[in-house]
Amino acid sequence: MTFAQKTTIIELKSGWKFAKGQNEKAFENSFNDSKWQSVTVPHDWAIYGPFDKEVDKQVTAIVQNGEKVATEKTGRTGALPYIGEAWYRNQFSVPDLNKDKKVLLLFEGAMSEPKVFVNGKKVGEWNYGYNYFYFDITDFVSANAKNNLAVHLSNKGESSRWYPGAGLYRKVKLIVKNKESIDQWGTFITTPVVSDDLAKVNVKTKISGENLRIITKIKDANGNEVATNESNALFGNEFEQNIAVKNPHLWSPETPYLYTAISQLYDGDVLKDETSTRFGIRTIKFEPNKGFSLNGQIRKFKGVCLHHDLGPIGTAINKAALRRQLTILKDLGCNAIRSSHNMPSLEQLELCDEMGFMFLAESFDEWAKPKVKNGYNRFFEKDAEKDIVNLVHATRNHPSIVMWSSGNEVPDQWGAEGVKRAKWLQEIFHREDPTRPVTVGMDQVKATMESGFGALMDIPGLNYRVHLYDEAFKKFPQGFILGSETASTVSSRGIYKFPVEKAVSKQYDDYQCSSYDLEYCSWSNLPEDDFILQDDKPWVIGEFVWTGFDYLGEPTPYDEKWPSRSSYFGLSDLAGLPKDRFYLYRSRWNTNEKTLHILPHWNWKGREGQTTPVFVYTSYDSAELFVNGKSMGIQKKNNTSPQKRYRLMWMDIKYEPGTLKVVALDKDGKAVAEEEIHTAENPYQIKLEADRTTLEANGEDLSFVTVSVVDKNGNLCPTATQQLNFSVNGKGIYRAACNGDATSLEQFHLPTMKLFSGKLVVLVQSTTEAGAIELSVTGKGLKSAKIALQSK
């Protein structure tokens, strides 16, 4: 056997020059970019701010929120400077280029409307900022010479309903391969037959070339070869192989086992191309009156919706930040994610495969009818099919993906045209991937009942509308309902408002929301309304909570109140710190570990003797509360109200400083766990805790360090708001900080920030050199702190 030069993949990460603004000559070879900013890609140009009310100020009525009168809105897209044009330039060489080679240029996402030039000539453009796309640039490149690459991006105002980011925010890759080779995204692996002792693995491989043969080897998670198959039967340009894997390990959230298929393309004995594809062996089924099953086991989606920004680092993709998000969600007991309302990053899917999350991959927030003037509606008729094709081809081998979504709350839900569009899109998904069903997040449920829109979907997804679940179940033929978007309860971490009562779209002078978790939006509901449907209706197949984490933009219920610039919906805040509501969901979802969580904090100077209700979120059915050692009685979950079914609530507690303790009881009334919080004294010192102390020396790995202020006894000071300063020494750099305050206008990348509710998070980034890293945090009147990290 001899080897032809196999595929070479070069990530274009460094060497980029960047400039914001118009420039008619920036695509030219001779253009001088020496004074431009040097950046690495992935890159989000807008996250560095500053925050500015004027960036995204609009006078509009938000139809999705039921508004009929236009008012001034601020912060809808995060109040960060993403609007405008910009250019990126770089140079690359193509190794071993000859007449038998082809060169592809792959973009995993570019925000937005990228126009791509190589050596002064336009090679193509792509409108949708969330999609992956590539161009064959073979005829544009030169061998043994530096090739010039220029990318023009343009972000219009009123083009998004949340912070979209800006720039080359996902990876850019150069792919050099033989002309006779496996096509980009040309491998499609499914597992149509699965039993305990045998799995049939179907591998379809599209190729370029004739009179070739393919060998596919399947390796287990330890790298051992467990099956192999050879074929020279080429149908058109596609091989199809059925390969038996004995005693398969099945992929699930609990056991995310991954196999690897090695596809080798031969011309005689010459190896022309080789690709590696990770996949999982699993079965999915959606059945009337039974619901969803994975590997033959009925289960419900305990899911969250996620926007694509990563808080203080914006939209620039970062695997360490994504892994931290998923680690937090694992602790929550979450088993599913919906990419809202956009195509997910490949890194997010890779991690979901590895860590065990089922995935609802969404495509569009708009079809032909606009929600915002310059949204996807401009491109829908021309681009929707090719955008879906690229989504499916690029991601279909990920076992985590169990369904597709063709849209979210599209205005096209009304009328016959929308029904035709829904059918057209669903059929594209079916054509490209016959193995997974399609849903749409529907908010106009009455309209979709009447028009037939809801009836034709594989999976009827309801966004909120809990009062219509029973009617929808009766009218829709599928025999089950998915909560495609649920709750939209709002809260600010560590902020509590009195009196404690249920409230719709409640506003306060400080532009925060109460963390007693009883406040929600006019179109939505409290968590318990969904819990009851999930627990009592077997035909409700799960939910995707809005949202797992706070995100930049959409500061409901303060859309009209500057300086609110990010959301209040998250179970965790923008810094990734869990809010109280996180533990309400954890008490139901995490069945491996017990939950016992008290709220509010117990620092209420000036409220002595006033009613200060205490809630406990717990997986135990009952508990006893003590204030300074005195019993406040036992509370037991019951069905007298939705809240009392899932929360333990002592509504008439009078505040007195000291110790608040809860003792959980088992079914026999025996004490089995306890938790206590103390009234903190004056802030005394800074405390640091890193999610990871060892980093990879790759110039992009991150450690997230939680910074708290505590009193001299080590108790968190929950009302502390001091200004802190950060410095990083050694083989690392300060990357960003975030305190989770939706009204903060402090820039993330500057090494100073105020605490919010006693905490914030600092991000430390590795360099490309291994060695020791030290983060120091100081604050006026506080004992400073240092933490040692290591990069390898």
C-alpha cells in the first residue's frame, strides 16, 4: 500500500488583521493593513463595548410580547457596538499544492453576511451569520506563495432580537485534499437496528472520483477496532455500507459512549483520503400517548434553552467556557439543550456528545415574515434550503441531536402560506436526514390548531401557553406535546423584594427582579405550572426552560429601562453563578444527589421584626426551620397550591439576625440533612475558588475563578458591592470579569469590577507557554487574595 498526501486541515487562528468601518479597497492584494489591529480568530469585535444606549435604541412594539403600542426600547441586543461593517485580512500558504489537489476554505460561522476574497478576487458570500459554509478556492490560490484572504462583514441594526455578536466568531479552516477524496461533510452514519448483542451501523459516504474503493473501520472508545467493512460498489457518488457491531455500548446522557469510524478511500492500493467521524449507537422513538424513548426507555426532556453568547467573552467560541456551562447544567440534572434560536456551534455539539446531553438543533428565528426589519426574512426564500442542508450535513453524525427545529415563534404561524412553508422546511429536513423528527416552537397555538400548521409537525412544540396543553393534545394528531420553551420566570441573583407575592412583569426602581421566583412575564408562567404538566401528563414529553443562563440583550421586563442590557431569565446569571431558581429545578431534575437550599440571605439590617418569608428548595418532602435555634415549624409539600407542591415555604417568619437553619426530614420524620446560613458581619476578606486550576497552554483555555467577599468568620457578605481590581502574573492573562448584574455598564475586559450580591467571576486565560499563573484580587478595606493556577 502506498500513501498519497492525505487531507491537511489548517486552522487560521493567528495572523489576522482587523478594522471596523467601510473600506472599498481592503480586498485588494496590495492593500496595506499594517496599522490594523492584530487579533486571533474566533473573535467578537463588539464584546469590548462600551455599552451605549444609542446602539440599539428602537421605537417599536414587541409583537411576541403582546404589545400593540410602540415605545422606546433599549438594550434589546445588549447595547454593544455590533452594528456596522468590518474587515478581516490574513495570509496563508498551501502546502504541496499540485494539479491533483483541491483547496476548501471553511467558515464555521461569520456574523454576518460575509463576503470572501482570495488574492483580490471574490470567491463567494453567505448571508446567514449562524451557518457553517465553505468554498472551493482551488482556482484562486497559488502554490509556493503567500495567498491573501480578506473577509468583509456587515451587521445591520434591527437584525436580531438578542445580542448576535460580530465578526469571525467561530473557527476558520483551510482544507487541502486530493481531488479524489471524501466530500466535505460527506459521511452520514446512522444506527437503524440496535439490540443488546448487535447493532447495524449504516455508513453512507459521498466522494469525488471514480473506480475507487472504501474501507471503513469502527473503533470503540478505547481505540480498539471492533468492526471493518470494504466496498467498491459506488452508487452515483456514494458508497453505502452496513457494518455489524457486536455487544454495542449505547449512547445516552448517563452513558455517553462514543465510537469512531475511520473511512479510508483507495485508488487500487493508493490511499487517497482518510476521515475520522465520531458517532454514538442509540435509538430514538416518539410514540402517541407514550412519548419519547431513548434506547427503548421512556424518558422526559429536562432541558434548557441557550443563546450562543458566553457572557463576558461574547460570542467568540471557546470550548472551556462551553464545558463549564455544561458542567453546571450536569449538576442541575439537565439532560437536554435547545440552541435558541440559531444553529449550534460544532464545539457545543462535540461536548454534548462527550458529556451526555440530548440536543434540539434549531435553525431560524424568522421565516418570510419579519419580527425585526433586517432579520432573516430578507434571505428566507433564497437561502433557507441551502442553510438547512449545511446545518444537517455538518452536524448529523452527532448522537446528541435527537430532533431538529425549523423555527421559533415565526409570524408565519398564521395562514395558509405559513403551513406550506412549515411543510416545505420539514420535508427538506426529512430528505437530508430521515432519522430525526422536526419541531417548531409555536406560540400562536390557537392559530396553528385552526390552520393545520401544528398538525403537520412531527413534534408539536408549545412555547408557554400552559392553559392550552389539554386542548392542543386533543386537537393535534401526534399524541404528545413538547414544551419547546417554558417558564420565562425572571430573577436577579441574591436580590429579594417584599412583600413576597406572585407578580406579572413587575418592575422596581433598581431594575432588578426578585429571587423569590414568583415573578414572570405576561406571556409566560411560573416553573410549577410546567412541573405539574410534566409530572401529571404522560403525553407531555418534556420541557426546555427559558433559559439555562442569562444572556446579553432582551432585558425583559426592563426593555424600556436603561441601563438594563441583559436578560433576567436564566437559572444561572450571566457570570454562570446559580440563582436560587437553579436549585428549584435541581430539586426535581438531579435524581443522583440531594438538594437542600435556603433563601433568602439573612442580612436584613433595618428589617428586624418584619415579615421575611423563607423558602426551601429541596428534593426532600418535608423540613423543619429554625431561627436562632427556635423551631418555626415543619413544612411538608402538598397539593393545596402549585407552589406548595414543589417548595417548602414559611411565609410569616420575622427577621432577626443570627442563624437560619433547615433540617430535612425523611418519610418517618427523621432528620437526614441540614443546611444553615448566618447573618454576616462586616466584609473582611476576599475568597477565590477556581473551577479548574490546571489549564492547557494553548492560548485559549480558561479558568473561571469565583470571587466572594466574606466576613472574618468566613460567611458570605451577600450585600457587598465593593469595587475589586484584578491582576494576573506568569504564563496567563486576565481575560474578563462578570458580576451577573443586568444593569452594570462596566466593560468586561477591564481588570476592575464591582461585586454584585457579594460575588463575581474572573476569567484567566492561558498563553501558549506552559508555567505558573497567579491571579491577585484586591479591594479597598478588604484583605486581598491570590490563587495559583498551572498551565501545561
